[in-house]
Amino acid sequence: NRWGLSKPFFLYVSRLEHPAKNHIRLIEAFNTFKKRSGSDWQLVLAGSDWHGAEHIHAAAKSSPYATDIRTLGFVEDGALPDLYRAASCMTYPSLFEGFGLPPVEAMACGTPVISSISGSLNEVVGNAAQIVNPTDVSEIAETLQLIASHPERRTELVRAGLENARRFDWSKNAAQVMAAYCS
């Protein structure tokens, strides 16, 4: 209710940074998905404007499906779990990532994830996400269609994501680091 989102939606949580976060290709893929499917799904971009954000806003505004692309701006940490849980799927097509916390956060909230293979993301998401080549707009569009039209695949990803997210228990990791220092 807070964001006025009542239809199924793909969520991308990341600062609006062009080109590194790959929003433009995601918008292009979303346009293809909408044209082919006629689906009522929306695309929601959550994150503060950063370098090149004007290009992302321009792409969203010029989309033939602009009314189905929402930009929320900054979303505070305390509200993110609600947003993840409201999303039908979280997308993370980033071109450059050192770790990629949002996919793990989404998984921990029971949200299926589509993730790029870039940087450390393949290792972070393991087999718990639908993997895409972030430079292939057609592949991203096909994956949006797959996830939107196959609830059983979303269910599989939720189960695998919850299991994967358990690997990232910060207390456990801190204890392992301390044990290594003390040995």
C-alpha cells in the first residue's frame, strides 16, 4: 500500500547508476516482455539517483510501457523487507558487483530472484536464482517471461533462495573468522 503497488511486479533494488547497474537493458527487456506477453506485470526500480540516473529516467519515460515502470527513489533499510516480500520477483542484472547483497536479502524474504552472472553474483546466488547474461536483452526478456508465466519455477526459486540465504549468517561468519584468528 505504501507505494501503491497492486499488480505483480519485478523489483530492482540498486542505486540508479548508468551504465554499471544495467537499468537501460532491463527496461529494454521489460519493453520486449510486455509487448510479447501483454502481461500486467510492472517494473519497479528502488534506489537513489546516482551517476547517469538521467539516462535511466529518460529510458523509463520514453518506454511504451512507461505507466508500468515505477521509480521509488531511496527506500530505507527498515522498509526493504516489506518491498521484497511484496515483489513477485527480484531482478538483479548488474554488470559489476563485488558481492551483491540485494539478491540475498530478497531470497531471505522469500522472493524469487533473477540474477546476472557478473562479478561475484554467480557465487553469491549459486543455483538459487534464475541466471541471465546481463548484456543480452533478449535473454533477459525471455527470463522475465519464464518467471512471470511459470509460478512453479518461482516456487522452486523461493525454496532454493531461502536455503541459499542461510549461508550468509553474519554471526556464524564472524565466529569462523575469530576462530581462524585464534588458531
